[in-house]
Amino acid sequence: MAGKRPKQFLELAGTPIIFHTLQAFEQCDSIQEIIVVISAAESAGFLSLAGKRELRKLSRVVTGGATRAESVLRGLQAVRETTVDIVAVHDGVRPFVTTDEISRTVAAAQISGAAILVSSPVDTVKEVRAGAVVKTMRRYELRNALTPQCFRYKLLRRAYEQVNVSDPDLTDESSLVERLGERVTIVEGSARNIKITRPEDLVLAEALLTSDF
């Protein structure tokens, strides 16, 4: 976003994006505990804002790392291993996930051990090299990886033991579990579950908030 604050603190309808996101997990019966991983510079501000909202499931705020993988690992290390079954990893800037999508992905992971929310691409996808198309992908075989991504706790911890968490190319948890040779089940979700990344995504998010779509 090229702004001064992390994008999860930009506001939608007067509320920071991260609190729109957390509300879905707060309202989901499949979720018992929420751990927020956030930068050290933003933790005090987050806690101040969180104290004004009813987030009964928020149990801990953990300082993140330099990469996504390191941040997720720190969150995992804060989980109470004796009481956890399924861990759901979610992007703080995906505020339009629904309680139904969360519940269905958790339920799928309880059966298979690993499950991720996905959506079907609407564009034709090309593989390119050196500025030229080398292959047209078969769209019906492709899915956009969304979040939450849900796993049995011990499986995800084992996946993290096999990688260098400083690697910036580790952009989701499913890829780590795939490296173990484990099957990752897909759960079909909605294209509404956008990740707010670019300035135009904020415009779309404001429209989604006020629409019945």
C-alpha cells in the first residue's frame, strides 16, 4: 500500500480491517481461541483498540517475525499443545471470510488433517518465462489459495521443522505440508474473500461492505 501503517490497520467503514476479520472468528462456533501475530511496533496500539471491542476469544498477542513463515511459526509456538486439535491460519487483511467458510474448512481438516479454502479462477492463467508465454494452464485444474488454511497442530509443526522460515517465498502453509507428501483437501469458498493488498482493493472492500452480494 506504500503507506505509513500496516494495511491491517487501514479503516473500512471507520473500523480497522483487522477487527472486521477478527469478528468472523469471534462469531464462529468452530473457533475457541484466537492468537494474533503482529509487529512489535503495532502491538500496543492493537491492544488498546482491542480492549474497546468484545473479543472474548482473543487469548494472546504475539510479536511476528521478518517473514510470513516466521510469524506463523511464532504463533504456533504460542499455542497450548495439550489443548489444541486444529489450527486455522488466516490473513489479517481478509475481512470478508464467513463463519460458514471457517467452519467448513476446520471440519475438513478434522477429517483429513489438512484443508484449505479456495476459489475458482475466472481468468485464463499463463505460465511465462523471460517475458513470453510458455504454457496455457487448464483453468478447471486450478484454484486460488485463500485462507483460512487449517491443519492438525502436530502436522503443521512438523512441516515447519523442515523449512527455513526466513525464506520469503514461503507464502502459505499448504505448500509446507505438501512438501511432506501429505494430502491437502480443498474447500470451495467465495471470491468475496479478497486479500486487501493494493489501493484499489480498499475501494472494492468498501463496496462489498455496503452490498448484498
